[in-house]
Amino acid sequence: MFKSLYSKIAAGLAILFLLTGLIFIFVTVFSTDMYQQEVNQKLNDSLADQIVKEWLLMEQGKVNTHALKEIFHMLMVINPGIEIYLLDPDGNILTYSAPKGSVKRDKVSLEPIFDWMNRKDSVSPIQGEDPKSLVRKKVFSAAPIKRNDRLEGYLYVILGGEQYDSVVDKLKESYIIQLSAWMILAGLLFTFVSGLVLFALLTLRLKKLDRIMDAFRSESRMEHPDIPVKENRMPTDEIDRLTQTFQKMAARIESQMDALNASDKMRRELVANVSHDLKTPLATLQGYIETLLIKENHHSPEQRQQYLEIAIKHCQRLNHLVSDLLELAQVESARFKIRPEAFNLDELAGDIVQKFTLKARERQIRLETRSRQESVFVMADIALIERALENLIENALRHTPENGRVSIDISHPGEQDLMVSITDTGPGIPEDQLKYIFKRYYHSGKSKDGGKKHLGLGLAITRRIIQLHQRELKVKTEPGKGTCFSFHLPVAGAPANPMG
């Protein structure tokens, strides 16, 4: 019944307004009653004094029964709610005008009577003990009865009687109180209904957000959920902040789910690609070795030498593939940290070119290094940068035809970074493949030396190395004219420039 926030608020509001209404009615009845008593007491302020002055109530210490009967009869005609009690000097009740058997006290406290006689210092209404009740108090008028300056007793006049002893009676008998009570109830009801409408409007966005969260939780999320706040809008209240927080959380979860799906797809591709690339050299290697074992005496030394060279070539290919896999896993590890140091980039590039000079000469490719300024030291991990340059140069040599050119350019475009460019004169990269060349395990197209496909780990490793240095590996290509890979490295002593 009270499962929604709105129902709980409505129930709480109903209880609050009910209690408030009862309190208002009680306060109204109480204040009206006290006001009536105050007015009644002030209107009859001198009633007891006038009766004492006009009538001889006690004679030689005895009650004047005849005078009292006349007074009782007169007051019953004028105001039936008035009750008269004759008290001795100690407050004991000597006689009264109330019906026999209705009086429950034998004595009345004189302290309220003294307060009444000295009422200039008291706050009205002043209430005294009601002889008809052991707990109730009522407004009164009182006067001392004296004869020859001797106190003979007190005249104690109760002004309220039993006409309005209960709240229910007051409500039944008073039109003003009834009207006030109905007006209070009507006002509270109107406020309650207005509050329900207001809370419904305030919780409308929460209801929408709750439906969206339920849909998201049940994996039936919509493509464009109707979330009641725009992301580019500053939050105005807690609901807006909660909505924006959920938006960001949902986007992050979806991003992570997409990343997990992509990782799972990549894992499957890895298994398929690695299995394929490992299976071919392993099968070839196994075939040649088995051939040598089975037909050891049927082959000439030249044939055996040829088979062994082929086997070694496939072993080297396997070793290179496994090394690339291990290196990629290492640089992609979350705990992997680079070890930057200052070194001369021109000298490193020259050393790497020396490694590939023989291979380039065999393929009739011109390999050159160009630097447009004096040597500048960079701050980077020298081992990783060496690996990145080797990958890019080897990739360029693989795709450059005979009589082509591969150049390593080192320039200083700014004060903070050096730019390294590796350019070849190969066939270039097709436009539809550009977005895939940095993906792990992507098979590049045919190389110029045999048409074999190569497992795309080199560029993935190189890109990750550059990212570890907070820079970006960029590529420019022109079909038929060649490709250029470039990246920046921070100059030693220069401030960091992320993703330069």
C-alpha cells in the first residue's frame, strides 16, 4: 500500500494535517471558553458585593434562610447557571442553591477567594474550586460577609454552572465554535489537497527516473531514455543532481559493457589469429623435421641444409610472434610504468638505422636519417622508444618496394617537443583500413615481399608505447605515394604537454 514515495508522503501529510486540525480545534475551543469565562467574570465582577450589601445573609452567626431563599429564587429567574454558596470563615460550606445531592465538597479553598478580593494583582479569569466536582474549577464572584467589622463568612457565587462542562456540549451549543471548527477543517482540507498536488508535481521527475532505472536494471533500456534533465544544464536541486549522477553512471556502465564486449571479441580474435599464425609455422616446422627423421639417408647434404634453414626460419618467426605477444601484454599492464631519462634522439635513431642498413640494402631500399637542427635531448624511456622506432622502420621496409626510400626525420616544431616522422614510398594504406591499423591482431594487407599477411601487433605495441609517454601516434597516407607515421617526445627540461 505504501510502496511509493508519493503514498508515504500523502499518508504522512494526512496524519500531520489531522493532528494539526485537532490541535487547532482544541486551541480554539479552549481559548473561546477562557474568553467567555473572563468576560462572564468581568460582567459579574460586583455581583457578590451587591448581594452582600443588599441582603442580610447571616444574623448572629446563623444563616438567614429566608433571605437566601429569595436570593436563590431571584437568581434562578435571571440566570439559572449561577450557583450560590455560603461559606464560614474557614471555607466550610454552610448552605447552597444547588440541587441536593449534587455538591461533593464540604469545604472550598479560600486562596482563590483571597486572590479575587485582591484581583488587582491577579490575571483573570480567576478560577476557584467547583463544589460539585473534586477536580473541576470555575470562575466565580465572591465577597466577605462582615457584621460590626467581624468576619462571619463568605458569599461564593459560581458563574458557570454545569451548562458547558464538556467540549462536546460547547460545540453543540455554540454556533461560533462550530463555524470556526468547520472553517479550520475546510482550510486544512484545501491545504492538504493542494499539498498532494504539489507533491505529485515534485515527485513526477522521481517517478520518471525510477521507471528509467527499472528499465535499465531489467536490461530493457531504451536507446534515448526520457530523462527529465539535460546534461548541459546546471542542476537546480537534488533530483537533478541524482538524475545527472545516474546518467553518468549508466553511461559509464554501458561504456564498460561495450569495452568488455570488445575485449571478449578481441580475445576471440586473438585466439583465432594466434592459432592460425602459430599453426602454420608449427606445422611446417614439424613437417620438415619429420621428413629429416624419416628419410635421413635419402637426402643429400644440400637438401638437409635447406630443410634446416627453413625450419630455423619458422622458429624465428614463432619466436618473433611470441615476443610480440609478451611485449604487448607487458606494455598494456596497468602496473607497467615507464622509466624516463634524458638521451640524444639523433644518436638513438642513427644506431637503429645501422641495424636495418643491411636489410634495406638487400631489398634495394634507401634508408636515411634527417635532422633539421642541432641535437636536442628528450625525456623518455629509451628502451621503449627504441622498440617503437624499430617497429615503425621494420613496418616501413616491409611495405616499401625496391628502389624505394624510408626516411627518419627529426624536427623541432616547438619549444617543448621534438617530432619524429618515419616516411616510406610504399603503396600507402587504403582509406577503409586506416581506422583498423592500430587495432590489436589486425592483419595488414600484403607486404611487398611474398604477399603474406602479418599479425598486427607491431603498430599496436608502438601506439601503446607512445601513449605511455602521454603523446599520440599519428598517420598520414596517400595511396600510391606512401605513408608517414609521426609522434612527439618532450624535450628534456620542458614542461609536460599531454597528447601532443
